[in-house]
Amino acid sequence: MKRTKILVVYENGAGGHRSLALAIDEALKELADIDSSVLEIDSLAPSARKKMYSAFMDFRHYVRPLARFGFKTFALSPNPVFALYRHLGSILQPLGVRRLLDFLHREQPDLIVSTHFRPNVALNAWRERGRLRTPVYAAIADYVAHGVYAQPAIGQYYVATDAVRDDLLRHGVPRERIHTTGIPVSLTLLQSDSRSQSQLRHDLGLIPEAQTILLMGGARGDVDYATLLQALAVRKANVQVVVICGWNKALRARIQELANTLPFPVHVKGFERNMAIWYRAVDLVMTKPGGMTTTEVLVMEKPMILLAPAPGKEEVQAERLTAAGVALYERDPHLAIEAALRVMSDEAQKQRMTAATQALRRPDAAREVAALLAQAARNSAASLSSHTSRP
């Protein structure tokens, strides 16, 4: 039996887009007739392209008010400024990843799914110019969608909530092309674990009976962990803390040095592949409001405090999650610590947040998206088989 080929592409400007791509691929691999693979398009682009994007991501923090104004004013609704930005992107993005088109001609997937807006732009441009026949679909890793995601040649979109659907509708994407599925997460988060929370903590080297906070800042550790930990020390909080520093080895070393001076246990970790066990072991999560991280916390039904958002998109995302009742959002790290301690001591507050979580969490999103992609890819394979060349 010929297997249908699906290629999941992402750009690793932030870890969430990679995590989404891997979650979709993981679910697709459960389907016997699907041959799924994942490609980081940075591997086919000049190294300067990734460095420039990373530099831009860092620069936003130095012009936060301007970045916030620009995103809320120009990125969420159609306007001439954003139209010009999109036009320039349709010219420049394909040039930056020309080798990707060669790769697609060689590999001939039956369907491509993108988890980042920059590949969307290049793939859309090639589709519109007749250089790519393979259908392109998109999954969005956030609770807000800016206008660059909305591309006319993208066949279908898979989004977190109806609010994200409405973002795309404002930019002209037809309603029938948008599916509100939730954001796919790794199936490992859904695996059962018979151990009690106390036993899990013991196995992880934590104090079994101590209230436990998990601090996260995305793949790069973009949170002021030092201020948060010092604020806990000032309040003489009777807690233990797990800090996930992601890929940032220098940050991990600095936080470990600080942890050695604090009056409560602090466990400093790097990039953790099995986050499910840590989510189960803690009482509360404090994190920047990245789409994938917050979705994982929702799936694991933990209360969360949002802080240190990247300017623009993550600020809107934090506001939306707070309005949904699933999180509290504090810009100031000291106020964030106060909110965390308050939630952990207030059972009624935790129950309200858990109830709100039930309305938003979509633990089966990965399998739902995989099923929709698989059927679309089968249809594409049947259609393309009547032609002599692909894509």
C-alpha cells in the first residue's frame, strides 16, 4: 500500500512552533497509511536569516511600547501599512528559503502543513506563482493570529479558539477554511501515570509534602527568574521551586548559583523533553504566555500566572487567557509572586480557574488535526496522481 506523504515545516524563531510541529507529526505517525516527516526550514536557509530574526525578536524588548502599539494598531486588522508589509514579505521570504522549493520538488509531499507565519508567506507565494502545486495548510501555535498568517493560497487553518478564527476572518480568510480544533500538544501529556503527586515528587528529588511552583520562560528562558526567586525569599514563602531554563545554559548556571543562597529548595533544570511529569508534580505554573506552554498547562489542568510577555502578540495573548479565567496576568514580578501565593492558598480561586480551564482545553487536538490533515492529504494524493509531475 502506497503511503501518503505529509511534510510538517516550522521555523525555530521560538520553541513553540517546533513543539507544535512535533506534536502534529507524533499524531500523524499513529496513522498506518501516512508517512509524516518534520523539517526546520532554517536548515535550508542562510544562517544570517535566522540570526537576523533572533536579533529582531530581542530588539522588541528594548522598544516595548512601540512594539505593543504596532502590533495592536497594524497587525490585528487590515490597513494599508500592514498590506505593504505583507507585500514586501511575499517578495523577500521566498528569496530567503529558495532551497526549500528545491527540497519540495525533490521530496514531492502530498500535503504541507506549516506552523510558522514566515514559511506560510513563502509557500503561499510559490503557490500563487504556480511554482508549487502541493496543498499548504497551517496550524497556529497561539491564542491570537496576526495578519501575516492570512494568506490566500493556504488551504485550511487549525486554530486554538473562536477568537483566533475571528482574527483570520478580519483579514479575509473564508470561514469554511478555518477549523477551531485547539492547539495540538504532545501525546505524552495524555499518558496516564499511576503514581501519586507525592510519589512523583519523591522520584524527581523534590520534597513530597511541600507546595511546589514551576517557573518557565520558554525555550530561551525569557523570564526574570532571579527577581521572582528573590521575591519569594523576601516573603519567606514555604515552597519549593522548579526552574526550567530551556536551552539557555548560561542562565541555568546563574540561577543555580543564586539557588544555592536561597532559604528554600530550588531545582534548576535545562531543556526538559518530558514536561508531563513536571506538570503533574507541581501545584502552580508561572510562565511567559507562549501559546504552546500555556496550552500544555491547560491540558494538565494547572493554575497559571502569566508574566514577562514578549511585546505585542504575547501581551494580547495574556489578556485573552486572563479574560477566559484560566490564568492571572501580572506585569510586575513581585505582584506575580503575590498572585501565585494567593492562588495556592485559596481553594475557591483554584476551583474557579479549573472550571474555566475545562471550557478551553482541547486535549485531543493533535489527533483531531492529524485526522483532518490525513484526509486532505489522501485527497491531494488522489488528485495529483493524475498528473505527471509534482509538486
